[in-house]
Amino acid sequence: MFNFFGPITDFITDSIVDYDIVAQNDPSLKYDQMYCTGFMAIRNTPSIRDLFQNALNLMETEENLDDQDAFNMVVNGSSTKIGLFDQDAVWSHRKMWQPGTELKIPDNILVHHANWTFSVEHKEAQLEEVLEIYRSIHGDDYLQHRTSNYRDRGIMETQPQ
């Protein structure tokens, strides 16, 4: 689940230019470097489709393996060129969160990924809280002003005439 705080087409294009996949870093107690499968930019190529099929196959053979662990296991042994999004532009809390826990969002946030929580309801609460923090910093009309003045050209180009 995501909040978007501005146009992302150019950001995504610039981020993936040298890579096959770009993801968030989702470090944990187990891993300093973990590619998050929640928000990614992915080139649609046969080798990338094979990579995701390998992750799926691994999940089918390892009963308790989730998609993120499986993806990280197969990508680390592959020739896939994988990069990381700027962690402030594509932001998540990166530690366990529940309603009432303080959130501090970066100034240049572009995408908020609601994760590191316990339920869909908590994800929704996190989305709302981040949106309220953003509004308190930038004002009620800042988001509307920003998105209407800088329409995402990729979205505009795909609208029927």
C-alpha cells in the first residue's frame, strides 16, 4: 500500500537506467541488505521473468518461504543488475510500527510504502498518518498544487482521447 507525493515517471526512468530491477532496501535484524519486493521498477525481459519464476518455484518447494526471501535468494546468485531506490524518495518506516508510534518522514519523500506492520488495518493507519504529517508540513493544498502543476506525463500519455 502506497502514498505518492508527486510524479514518478522520470524518477523511475532515471533510477532504472543502469539496472534490470530497482528496489527499496528493506534491512532487518537478519539482513543489512534486503531487496523489498513491495515496490520495484522491473524491466520486462525473458531473464527477469525466469528470475521471478525461479523465486516462485523456490516458494513452492520451501513451505514457509515468503516472496521477499525467495526473491533475495535467487537474485543474489544471478547476473541480474539490481539497484536501490534513494531511501528518502521511496520511504518506509524500516522498523516495526503500530498506530501511535511516531513517524518522521524525509523532506524529499516521493513514495511512501506502508510496511513493517501487523495488519492491513495498520497499513491503512500508517498511510493516513504519513499523509497527515505531510499535510502538516506542506499545508492542505500543497499536494494538490504539486500534482496538478507537475502532472505525471506517463499517466497523461496513457489517457484515452
